[in-house]
Amino acid sequence: MSELMTASWFLWGLGLLAVFPSAIIGINELAEITRTGRWSAYANPLSWLRNAVLPLLFIDLLLRLVAGYDSTHLAVRIADTAFWVVIINFALAATNVAYFGDGDGTGVTTRVPKLLLDLARIFLVLVATSIIVSTVWGVDLGSLLTALGVGSLVIGLALQDTLGSVFSGIAMLSTRQVRVGDYVSAGGEEGVLTNMNWRTVTIRTGTGDDVVFPNSVVSREKVTVIGAGSGKRMASADVLVAYDHPPETVLALMVETARQIPSIATDPAPVARLTSYDAFAIHYTLSFTATEIGKASLAKHEFLSTFWYACEREGIVFPGRYHVDHAIPPERRGAPPPSADALAHEIETSGALPRPAAALASLTARGQRRTYRGGEIVMRHGAPLESVLFVTHGRASAVHPAGPDSKLDLDEFATGQIILFKSAFRSGTVPYTVEARETLTCVAVPLADFKTLLATDLALARELERTLSARDARAVKAIQSSDPGSDDAGIPDRERYLKDMFRS
């Protein structure tokens, strides 16, 4: 009995029977502590340690120290192999949590992409496997490595293009200079980068097409990240204007027009510059920032289209309209403005004023025909109200801001109506912004000339007073309905209003 108690295999067996259950209980308690909170990501490594590493270590020690088998015994080799396999998995799981933020992200922040991590894990597993095969099983890997070297050379030559794309993809993914979701220009295509993998890059163009490039092709060309992740894009639009017009007038009109385009950002503000003096025109450039990267082309289109209407109203002509062999005859400087009789006839035909054209000729003596593009601002809130507009074609609306990106329609002006507010006879400013809903054609007459007409036509003044009062009442009601806390600024009584109307 004493010999049994002093035998080494017996002592080792007692030690293993005592230590193994204690270790299992300790790991269970540790797992319970880390079940919740910031350490919960360590549950996976602890499960490997409890369910695989400790049992295999117990079996390995039992075979060596209790059973007395040496390292060449088949059972010991199998146990050693299984033990080192689970040790590798345990080490990888613990490293993922500790350094690469696996699970809930408790690890150290890293810029290494998942692709490289996977390749590194595969490499470590292969190295560990080769060590196990060489040391535990005594296999000579020299001839195998030689065969793998020759085979790798043959495979590399056969898959040269494919491997080039793979390693180019690894390089792009590792640097992270280009990310999925960026708006890029590459290989003559422009669009949103929707996918990056080991072999290809996919760009979705503005037409909705997916263009797929091999990574090897993209790596050899210039890739432009438009907007650099800011969500905005700088762009420009060029116009040519005749030498007849002062540059300050054209530059101011360009900036004013750009501010009306919703797809052009106001911060930073658009900037217009005189670029050069060309052979037959002055070259101007508008630099602006699109509110969205994909809307730069749309913003340029909107600006150029609206600028044409603005030039029509201001009498600014483009050189192509009249230039012939360096000569600029006066009769080709644009269509002559309509006469007062023609404007009076347009007002009569539209029904804006129930008076014959002959009676309106004095009113339109200084009148103009103005055309606005759909969406363009006809009158801006707070601006001086200097003209009365008679709508001869199209529609416009008076709008009031109802939020950061919404507007409240207060009233509509259609063909045969007058764009005018009671404030013209009080403060002299525009109370609400007026926007064209479609192509809008108006006859504009100075407010002073219109007051003169009202002073000589009391019936028209009374009728207009009723119309404008009803219009103001509708606007106040609409604003109060949308914002019950708003206050009405007050409307002067009828007598005060009529006196102000005829005051020149």
C-alpha cells in the first residue's frame, strides 16, 4: 500500500483529479462574471478553454504521466494533435477580442481590413499545422515545400491576371482610401461605388447601370473620390455674353440666378467671375457647390436654363444670336421690345384688367414683357415692390416658409390675374415670395403708373381693393392655420387703405 501511495503515476492521477474539476469550476465562475457588460465578448474564448483546451490537456497529461506512454505512442500523438488544434483556435478567438474588437467591439480600434485578417489567420493556421505535422508526427516537409514552390510558380504564371486583381484588391481594401458609398470617377465612368471585393470594383452610374472593373485595371488608373466624402461637389458653368453689357451687370445676374436653384448650395455661396475676352464674346464662369454629389449636372442644367430667362428679361443677349462675320448690325441685337399698344392688347386679352386696350396704352408706356421659368422666383419676400405684374400666360404662387424644407402655398396667380399686394400701398415691400409654377409670361408696369391709373378710375380702385383684401385675408388665415401662434400684423381700415392707394 505504501508503494502505491508513493508511485509517481498515482500522485499525478490524484493531482489531475483534484486540479481539473477546480479549473472547470473557476472558468465557469469567470464566464458567469463576464456574461454581461463590456467583457461579454470573451464568452467565446472562455468556452473554448472550458470545453476543449482543459479536457484535451487532461487527457494528454493522463496518457503521459499516468499511463506512462511516450511521445511516439499513437494515442499520445492523437491527443497532442487535438490539443494543439484547439489551442490555435483558442488563441485566435482571444486575439480577435483583445486586439480586433470582435463581438461587441471591446478590442483596440484597428484600420486593418477583415480581408487581411482572414489571410493572416489562414497563414498562421497553416504554419501551426505544418509545425504539428513535423514535430508530433515526424513528417519531413522538405520535399513537400519544394513541390509546393514549383506548383506555386506554375499556378502564379497561369493565374497572373487573376492574382493581380486579387492583390490589387487587397491593397485597396487595406489602405481604405476608397470606400463603398463614395462617389468616384474611374475608368471613364462616374457613379457610386457599390461593391469592393478581392477581384472587382462595381460602380453604379447615374443611368442605373452597374459597371464592373477588375481591380488590376482600377489600380493602374486614376481614381477620383468626388467630394472627398463631404457629400457636396464643386462644379462650374460657363456662359458667353455679348460685349455690349457691363461685366458687373452680368456677374450680379449670374449670382442672383444661382441663388434661386435648389440644387446649388448657399454655403459656400456661388461665385461668378469674368474668365476671358474671347473673339466675339466675354466668357464668364460660375463656380458653385451642388447640394448632393449626384446633382451637379442637374444644378448646372437648372442654372443655365434659368439664366436664359433672366437674360431675356434684362435684355442681355448672347453673341450667337446676332453675330455675323464680325459685324453686329443694330437691327440684329435682339428682337425689338413690344410696343405699349401690344402690351395693352395682351393685358386686355388676358382679362387682367376689364378695360379696353386703348384705355391702357398710357399704363403700358413704360411696361415690359417678362418671362419666368418654372420654379423661378418672381418676387422675393422683403424686396421693394416696384412693379405690378399682369399674368398673360402661366401660373405663379405666393408661398410662405413652413419649415426648413417646406413651403405653404398662400395664393395662386393664373392667367388674367394681377400679382400685387396691399403692402404696395403701405410699406412698399413684398410680403410673400412669389414663385413661377410653370413658364410664366407677365406684363410688368411701374407701380407709380398703376397708382396714377387708379386715381382716375375709382371703380377699378374699389374692385381692386376688394380683391386684395380677400387675398390678404386668405393668406393670414392660411398662415394662422399652419401656425396658430402667429400674429396678424393688422390690416388698415378701408378708408386708410384707399387713401394710401392713391398716394403717389
